[in-house]
Amino acid sequence: MSPKKIIPNKFEQFLSNRESLIQQYTKGDLSKEEFIESNYRCITSLDIKPFSKIDNVKKAIYNYQYYNVLAKYYQKKAHDLSKKHNGRQEYLDLSNNFYSKKDDVTIKLLRLIDFTGIEAYYVKVNSPNLKKKLFEIVLKDYDNIILHSKNEVLLNMLISENVFTQEVRNSLVDSYINQKY
């Protein structure tokens, strides 16, 4: 009798693929644009959807990544078009919608862990539009979990929970967030 081959589920395949893409990007084998496109292709090829119920950290992180990939992909598509192109605004609207869903998941995640084991702060950015707007949330009790947002409701929650530091720091993924695409 031959051993049964264990086939990872789509959720595990996505996370494994994402980790591989992060390593490739970190080594310089992928540009930011290629990284975003590869993540998008993974989502579409696996035909995956976000979890409807967020009852653990893994599901929340998965949904965060799912919405983040789609938001970045449509933002990139919008920026590939001229400002006068009719489709540009549609892509920007899609991107903003996915960023909003990502922020909703972040709030659920932070409530799930009761705002413990985290630190949050503004990050140094090259973009004048993001200065004192983009902030980073680090889940210290989990490996490589770094979240970003500009959402003011989320920012105010972090401040009221006393986990937000007003200082501006270098992002833990500085080269990624400050690289244009």
C-alpha cells in the first residue's frame, strides 16, 4: 500500500506561495510590480475567497492578505492608465473598496487578540501623500505579521488602546513600502 499524498488546501497553498514570493522579492528576484501581479495570479488561479467568519488569527491574516493583494493589484492597474483614461477611476474605486475591507479585517483581528502584543507607529515614507498617514502595526507574538493602514478609525482605536506610539519609525518592510510601482 503506497503512502497517501497529502494535498494542501487552497488556504495553505496561498500562504505558502505568498511566503515564497516574499522571499523572492526580498532577494531581488522579483520587482514590486511582479510581486503584486504574482500574488494576484495566485488568488485567481486558486479561485479562493475570503473567510466569512473571522474566529482566529490565521483566518484574519489570510483575509487581510487577500484584500491587500486585490487592493494593490487594482491600484497598480489604475496607475498604469493615464489620468484621463475612463477606466482609471473604476480601478481606484475597486482598490479603495478592498483597502476598506482590509481595514475592517484588521479591526476584527485586533479585537480578537484584545489589542495585546502589538505596537503601532507612523512609518517614514517617501511619498508626501502618505506622511503622517501610513502607520504600521506589528503583532509581536506572531512571526512576520506586519500590517499597514491609513484608516483614521483604526488609528484612533490604537491610540485609545494605548498601543500607538506617535514617533515616526522606519518600516520593518521599508524597501517594499517605499518602492514605487
